[in-house]
Amino acid sequence: MRIVLQRSKEAACRVDGKVTGEISAGLVLFVGIHGEDTEKELEWMAEKVSNLRVFEDEAGKMNRSVLDEGGLVLSIPQFTLYGNTQKGRRPNFMEAAAPEQAKVYYRRFNELLAEQNVHVETGVFGADMDISLTNDGPVTLILDSPKSQGNG
């Protein structure tokens, strides 16, 4: 599993001009599901995202998590995070989970975040989405589950 996490001041997802998810200050997650992911990777990543200290405390140090800041997340499905561009000029997406599996796992990941007391707004799986956000910092991190790092 791979996530591009961005700390944001505000963010929204629109499909066909209609807002499907919107947050004030919080995290925007672009979520990629690998073809070999299991429930274990989803659980690990939900715990990591919920508790990752990327918000500044009173001293200006990143010591606060999204839970400490009110728990707002905009989660966007993003299969292109597993685009391989090593050969040729067109990315291949062989490592990404099949759409049926990815849709189930994406929903489950969002449920796991909610179980961690995170308020989750979402994009629409498989739709053409327009994402707007104001990156705060900017703070952008790439998170890979241990399995995707070769540690699982």
C-alpha cells in the first residue's frame, strides 16, 4: 500500500462539479492499493496515518497527529501511485490491485481510519475527480506499508 500524504489548510474533491468530500485543515491522502495487499497492510497504514506527527506544536516542532488536530482527512483513491515508468514512455499499472479488489480495500482502509476516530471524507472510486487543496507547509510525505518496502 502506498499513500501520498499532504498536510493541507483546506481541500475538496469534486466529481461532475459536485463536492463529494471536503475538509478544512487536516490531511489529504492519495491512496494506492497494491495487488498483494492484505488487511494487515490496511490496518498498519490506518494506524500510521492516524498517529503520524506532522502538525506543529506550540514550539513549532512536528509533534501533533491528525487526531490531536481534530481528525480531518480527505481520502482519494489513486491507482496511478503504482504506475511503473521504468520502461517505455507509457506507465504500466501491473502492480496496482485490480479495480474490484482495490475498491473494497479502499473502503476498508477508510473504515479503519474512522475506527481510529478520524473523520474521513472521500473521493469517488473510479471517477474522474477534480482535487483542490492548499498544501500547508508544504508538508508532503510518501508512505509505503512494510510489505511494499520489502519488510513484510
